[in-house]
Amino acid sequence: MSDVAVMAARVLALAISVVGVALFVRAVRTIVRTVSLGGPANRSDSPARRWRTMVVETIGHTRMLQRPWVGAAHWLVFVAFGALFFTLVTAYGQLFDPRFVLPVIGHWKAYEWAAELIAWAGLVAIGYLIYVRASQRGRGRASRFFGSHGGKGLYVELTILGIVVCVLLLRALESQLLAETTRWDFPLTWFLLPSGIATGAAETAVVLIAAAKIVISMAWFVVLGLDTTMGVAWHRFTVWPNIWFKRNADGAPALGALPPVRAGGEPVDFSDLDALDEDASLGTAKIEDFTWKGLLDLTSCTECGRCQDACPAWATDKPLSPKLFVMGLRDHAYAKAPFLLTPEDERDALPEALRLEASRPLVGPTGYAEPDPISVQDGVVAVIDPDVLWSCTSCGACVQACPVDIEHVDHIVDLRRNQVLMESEFPSQLNGMFKGLESKGNPWNASPRTRMDWAKDLPFHVPLVGGPHDEDVEDLSQVDYLFWVGCAGAYDDRAKKTTRAVAELLQTAGVSYAVLGKGETCTGDPARRAGNELVFQQLAAENTETLREAKATKVVATCAHCLNSLKNEYPQLGLTMEVVHHTQLLNRLVREGRLTPVAPADDAEQRTITYHDPCYLGRHNQVYEPPRELLGALPGTTVAEMPRSGKDSFCCGAGGARMWMEEDLGTRINANRTEEAVATLAAAGATDAAPGAIATGCPFCRTMLTDGTDALANGSGKPAPEVIDVAQLLLESVRRGR
């Protein structure tokens, strides 16, 4: 019986190995051909830095460790997956010789001890990951695995569990087969099996368990070979090139600037639009309009749900999940690939289901609200619903959270670009914003003549570039900084207070500056995030010309969105300047002693504050500490951090042009954030008599959070905390010293 079992095990192990390798190779070819359908992507700059980034991110698990316990467990499984490959090679030898060892390595103790230690570590780690997955069950949308293929994920985890168990059992059996061994030769496995197992039985067991190990491993290859969209498994191979070819060679996530709009896979030169082909399509209209890097992104999604967990739209019951967005595009890409890879004159002979899949638009009605997803056989439905596309605030939380560097925001905006520029399909609320930007240079539709109204009644003159006053300047070479006021800072009553505070603080500190006045127009950020690249390019070109003529080299801005455009996107038009946020400059002035905060004379004036990180200041530009240092320098101020802060901060809901769109799906993002801020203040000692304040450094955030506190106050009848810019808090403190 044992001879028959041994022979059957050998045949099964070898047969499944042949099938597994063949299917795996075929699947690799399919993936390469599918990814190659995408357009060009220039991602080969700075190869040395890219190699370093890939090694650091993969070996160091730097992005996985944003969730420390899960990251550490995944790192142990990652090490086990690679290191225990040698035990798979050994298993093939053990099929025919139970005492087989690897040549050269032999019974080298360092290797054998390491194998046992790694196997045990992998066992504990995969057990923990299985527990994490199981603990998310039954949580509905609150689970980061909601919508993921849970069965596939569990299969992968059980595969690893089975492999490490086989490794440990094989080591335990070897301890009884090999002569002249001690417990020190098998320090972590000698106790797993009872001693005194007969030699023949032990040899048979080694062959059977080695065969089981091979079958488990090769069955995994078979499954991968049959399912090219199984990202939870394929990411083990695709993550390496996906990280190497990430947008930023230095390893920074794909935040800050948006890449230029493309047509036919190539960046569009908006200064020469006449050169475009008449049938050129801007942005992403079809899956093949993605770059090959975009298709590699889709292929690499692990379905871990970290992006979904971080997404403010998903957290407030909107249909956008960055994970499901990527999964939907990935599944469509691989379903359509056979059609695209078939010569055009042969496509009519393809199955109807495949031709229907190929005809699906990327954006349009999908029936996402139905109890069950609509299949392509039920009719041609789109891949991405407009409600999904326009729910994005472009906060970048998904990009920050993704452990495999998927560039979600870039893909969303590219779809928006096509919808706006080619299809004229976008939320009607954006019409007013687009009109104001085109006709008056600001999204508020306000007259450019009133851009300097914020400076009225100030006790000092605000220098103007090219102005008639004696204190005005001919150009910016005569001052330290251009003070970029921004549209909100010029027109929004709440933001004007920040503008006036910064102007007064710069005046007090003796920093020379000037403003452009009517010469300043919107940077174009809301147009670009809404997909209207044409309007962005027009505004940016106008501003670029103005800034060059004014000889601007150093800029201070109070709006995080203006900061991001001027610093990160205007270089795409050939203009590079030093751009700082007002909290950065003011913090430096305090450190240098040029501004001196003074404690309040009355204890009643002491204040509890929590700071809200603007997405476009924090995640997009990595400015986290200066505002906090500035608040910490204010005597009489207690600063309490919200649970979601820093790189994990929650969005206010205004980015991605959402400032100009109604939020009629789910609950309001700003309400979610405001509730967190108020709870934080209460936990830090704020009372109805002294409700504290929410500090921020962006006019968009200030507007959204003020609306949130007003709604809370109206609903509860209790006083709401003030929402105030960091600059105003500093000014209050500095004025006490006068």
C-alpha cells in the first residue's frame, strides 16, 4: 500500500508541476500582452534611484508598515515566501530520496536553523493575517475587505499556511531519519512528532509530505495561471516593476502635481492644439487609453482595501471606493484584452459576450445601486458610474495608503478629463465655476476689480507690483516675497481675515513683500481637478507670463491648493519658483525672534485647539510640522491631535473641485470631520463655555469646517468651536505684546 501511495504521490506532484508551470508561463504572457496594450509612459529616468526605491520599499516594506502589525506579519510571510523556495527544491529531491539535501548547503546548521525559524515565523504571521481577515467579516462597508474576493484571499493564505506546516513536519521527520543528530540540529521541530517512528514509515511520510508540499505550491500556480486578475496573488510578481516604474523615482507617492493630459498616449501641447488630429481623444475614454503603467497599476491591486479604508467618500456612504474602482477597471481590461489582441478584420467572429464587453464605455450608468451587479450579458453597461467618478475629493489618502503604489487620483482625473473635454459630461454645478474661471479669472465669478478689497482699511499700505503708490514696487526683485493672495483670500470673507493677518504679520516682522492685485488670477487648480485641462492651461499660461514679467522667484501662499499648483504644476509650463506656505514662513519668523507670541493675561483667554491638516498642504506637499510648531509656540494654547491626523488626516470634502458641487450622496464629509474635531476638543477639556477652536491652514478647509460647526451648533443648540487659520491665532498672540 505504501509503495502504491508513494508512486501515486510522485506522479501527482510531477504532473501538477508541469501543468502549473505551463499555465503560469501562459498567464505571464497574457499579462505582459495586456499591459502592453497601454500607451507610452516615460518612467525610466534616474534608474539608480528607482532601483534603490524598489529595494527599500519591497525589502523594507516601508509602505506596508503604515499599519505596523499587519505590515510586520506581511514582511514575515514575504520572507518565508522567498526563503522557503529552497525547501520546495528540496521537496522534489525528497520525492525520490527521503534523505535528500541541497548540494553544497547540505546540513549547514545556519541554513537549517534559519529555515525552521522562518517557517515558524511564517506560520504565526499567516495565522495572524487570517485572523485579521476573519475579524473583518460581518462589518459590511466598514470592512476594508468589502467588495474584495475574500475567497481568493483566504485561499492564498491557506496555501502559505499549508506550505509552512509541511516544511515543519518534514524537518521533524528528518530529525528521526538522519543519523548522529541532536536536538540542536533541529531546535524548533524535534518535538513535533513522537520519537521512535520506524525508519520505513518515516521515509514514506517524507515522500508523501514532500509531495503534498509540491501539490499545494503547484496548485497555487495552476490557480494563478487560470486567473490573471487574481491580484491578491499576482502582486507578488507585479509589485516589483510597479514600484520601479512609479511616478517619482525618489519613492514619493504620486501626489502633488497631476501629470499632463494625453492624447494617443502622448502629452498634449496646449500651445499648439491645431497640431492635434481631428479624431484625437483627450484623457482616458477606453481602457486602451491608459498608459501601460496604468494597466500595470490595475494588475497589481492586492484588494487589501487600505485605500478604501482611508477614502473620505467611502467613509461617508458614497459609491466611490478606490479599490473597487481599480478592480472594475482591471477586470474590464483583462476581459477586453482578447478583443484588442485580435486583428480588426477577425473581431466579428468573436463571441458576442466578448464583443459586448469590448463595447462597454468606461464611464456611464452601471446600476451600482442594484442588489446584484449587472453583468454584461444583461446589456451593455459602463464600467465606472459617474457618481463614483465625481465623488473623489482628490485628497490622495488612497495613494498614500496603497502598499503597491497605485496612482488612483491620476486615473480618476484622466477619466474626468475625457468626460469634460470630449463628452461635455460633468455635474451641472461646475458650470458656474468654469464660467467664472474663463470670464473673470476666479471660481466665485467676482469682479477682478475687487481683488484688492481685502486690503481696505489696513493701517499700512500693501505694496503692489507696478502700482502708483510710493511704497509700491516695479517688480519683485525689490522685495523678499510675492504674497500670492489667491481667489479665496481675495473674495471669501472668512479667508480675507487670514490674508489680512498674514499681511500684518509680515509687516510686523519686517519682511518685504508685494502682491499682484488685479494681475493675479486663479491658479487653475479647481479646473484641473475637475478635468477641465483646457481652462487650467489658459489660466496657468496667463499667470506664468505675469510671474515672469514680475520677476517672481519666492512666493508665500495661504491657500494649500494655490501652493500645490504654483510649486508642483507650474514647472510643467517652465516656471520654477520657491513656494512656501504661510505657516512655514511664519514659523521661521517666530523661531528667528522676528515675531514674538505673548501669553494671554487672563486665564479665561487660554484656549484648547485641534489642528486639521489640509490634504493639499499635508499629504500632497508633506508640510506637517510647521503649523504644529507654530501652534505649540503660542503661550496659553493647548493643542490636541485628532485620531486621524498627519498623513492619515481626514479630508474636509472640498478638494477635487468638490467645493463647487453639492454633496447629495451619503453623509457630508465635512460633518464627519467636524464631529471628530469637536470630540477631540471635548476630550481635551473644552466646554460649552469655552468650546475651543479648530485651526487650519487652508481657506477651503476653513469654509467646510465652519459649515460643519454651524450645522452642529444648529442641531444641538450648543456653542460651536471657532474655525480659525493658524495665522490669526499667531496674530492674536503677537498683538498682545504691543
